[in-house]
Amino acid sequence: TGGFTFDPGFTSTCSCESAITFIDGEKGQLLYRGYRADELAQKSNYMEVCYLLLNGELPTQSEYEEFTDAIRMHTMLNESLKRFFTGFHYDAHPMAMLSSIVSGLSAFYHDTTNTADPEHRKIFARRMIAKIPTIAAAAYKYSIGQPMIYPKNELDYSSNFLRMMFAVPAEEYEVDPVAAEALDVLLILHADHEQNASTSTVRLAGSTGCNPYAAISSGIAALWGPAHGGANEAVLKQLSAIGDVSNVDKFIAKAKDKNDPFRLMGFGHRVYKNFDPRATVIREHCHKVLKAYGGDTDGMLELAMKLEEIALKDEYFVERKLYPNVDFYSGIIYKAIGIPTNMFTPMFAIGRTVGWVAHYLEMISDPGMRIGRPRQIYTGATERPYTDIAGR
Ligand code: CMC
């Protein structure tokens, strides 16, 4: 290996030092700056958690007010940016719109791209967190042929997003507090997860010194895949395909069949080998939300729980330590509160934006930062002479 370590999939390579998030995969522990994510989900709110991830400490009352005011101030999009949406085909996936439009922010906010300036870094962070829900909701509105709803900044972060998704112009819209609370919990639990694929992508892109918005856009692209954030959408499609508890055994058998590429979506994790603490909290919230919305009317929760129960008794899943992950139950909540399936991964992106931003800022503030540049094991041809086209 020429003195290099071969580590496909980076299962044992640490790419950086970080003080943001700690995971103990054996214990099923997830800490944001030392605080348990499940405790934060119960007692805190998403804005506080954003402040914590960015600054290392929970905010005081005045810090909290200054931060939330600043986020509210940045929720609007430049009017010219609105034209980006109309360039997309009406059935474009919202993740395609999200990554492109966030990349487009690079061309609008030159006043925050001098990463050597702490003030620029601060405004970039706040802009990114404030604008991502506006962009995601506008992408949805465009896909259903409705006008974009502007942010209403007296609302909290989650309520504002729900209003931008579901209100229509000239009509009153009351945000359901059950939906807003459930969304806030989901955003907290998705806020950061140390060096996952999308965060590593943000760091790698950012290490070149590229525009910060472009670095975040690369993270959104990486999140989209079904092995990562795209799993939440895939879970719900899979549950719909299974359709009924009586079909669970058949699908479990498919997931175990090594000649079949089928996987149980929302199951398994590179780091968690015992349980995913996020999934446990989300499952509890599923019950609460469904209760408020008249029960498990489509039977999705019952089906998911049956799937979990059968899988967790099966030798295949036990041996490989495959447990439900964050994506397994989140879609059931999203569906209950009216979020369409193709918006599930953008919901993940909204929550994770603060994590990407915190990691990006941590990286560029590190005086020892170097460009990310992995090596390879070359397996191609050895040197050979060029043959003219007539002689091939
Ligand atoms: N269904 C069936 N078998 C599975 C599954 C699954 N969901 N996940 C892993 N396995 C098997 C896999 O076939 C392999 O078996 P064997 O040892 O016989 O070859 C073994 O378990 C280890 O799997 P792996 O693919 O080497 O594990 P990984 O750490 O590279 O991948 C993962 C982790 C999350 C990509 C994978 O478990 C997976 O594809 N899960 C389904 C997709 C999913 O839910 N992704 C969301 C992850 S959590 C949130 C996020 O990151 O966005």
C-alpha cells in the first residue's frame, strides 16, 4: 500500500479533531457539546440547540434573544433568487432544488464569504440556518403550483416553516402546535451527527477554501442518497410497498437474501451497534403525534413496529447489530403532520444545516487545517507506450 493505510468507507480513519458532537455507538449515546441529544429534545428547542452547536454553550436569555432575532432577520430570500425556482421542471425533486439554490446563494452574499473575518462567519451561519426552511418550503410550493409564502417572523422557527409549507395567500393559517412541537424535536435530533457522509463532504469541499454556501450545497447533495438522509423517504415508500403486517415476513426474507440487493430501509448504522437513541425518542413522539391526529389511521406505525419486532428477533439482524435508525420512524411523524414524502429528506437537510455550518466553521478556524486529500491504491495499467489510432 505504499506506506498508506487502506480504509475503504473510512471505517477506522479519523479525518479531524472536533469538539462538537460525541457518539458512543456501543452505548447508544449521542452528545451535543456534552449534552444528551435526547434530553435536549425533551427540554430544549431547536434554536437553543443551534446556538449550542455553533458556540459551544447554551445561550443565556439575552444571547438567546439576540440569536433568534438575528435568525428571524435573515429568513427572507433575495427576490432574484425566487426566479431560480421557476427554472426547474414542475416535478423536480426538492433536494435538487435545495442543493442548487443553496449553491446559488454563493452568488448573492459576497459580504459573508471572507472566512478570515469572524463577523462574516457569524452572518454566514445565521443566514444559512434562517434561509434553508424558506428555500425548502418554496421548493415545495413550486412543485404544487402554489405561490411562495413569505416568512412570518413573529413565529418560532418550526411554526414559520409549517406556515410557509401549508398556508395559502389571503387566507388565515393557524399553525398546529402539536405539529410544530414534533417538528422541533425532529430538527433537534437531526442537528448534528459528527463525521457522517454529508458533514465529511462539507469539510472536504470547504477545506479547498471554496465559497461557504457551495460547501453546504455539497453536503445537501451527499445527504440525498438513500444510504444517508434519503433513507427517510425510502422507509415510507417501503412501508407502503409492504402494505400489511401479513407481508412482513416476506420482506424480512428479502432483506436477508444475499442475492437480493434489497435492504430494510431505516435499519442499520455505521456507528450505532446497540440502538440509535434518536430512533427511541422519535418512536415515542410518533405515538404522541398520532394520538393527537386521531390514531394510526393508515396502519403505518403498527406496520413499522411489527417490522422492528420481527427483525430484532431474527438472527440475521441480531448478529449484524442492525437496529432501527433515525430515519425509521421520522417519516411516520412527517406524514401525520402533512409533509409529503419527497420533502422528508429536505426536512433532514433543514435540521442538519446547523451541524454542517458548525463543522465548517470549526474546520476553517483551525490553524492547522489542510486541504482534505485522501490517497488511493492504484489498480490500473502500468506505464505503456501510446499507440496511434490506426494501429489499435
Ligand atoms: N438491511 C439488510 N441488511 C443490512 C442492512 C439493512 N438495512 N444494513 C446492513 N446490512 C447488512 C449488510 O448486508 C452487511 O451484511 P454482511 O456482513 O453479510 O455483508 C452487514 O449488515 C453490514 O452492513 P454494511 O453495509 O457493511 O454496513 P455500513 O456500516 O457500511 O452501512 C448503512 C451502514 C446505514 C449504510 C446500512 O446499514 C444501510 O444501508 N442501511 C439502510 C439505509 C439506511 O437506513 N440509512 C440511514 C442511516 S442513519 C441516518 C443517516 O445517516 O442519514
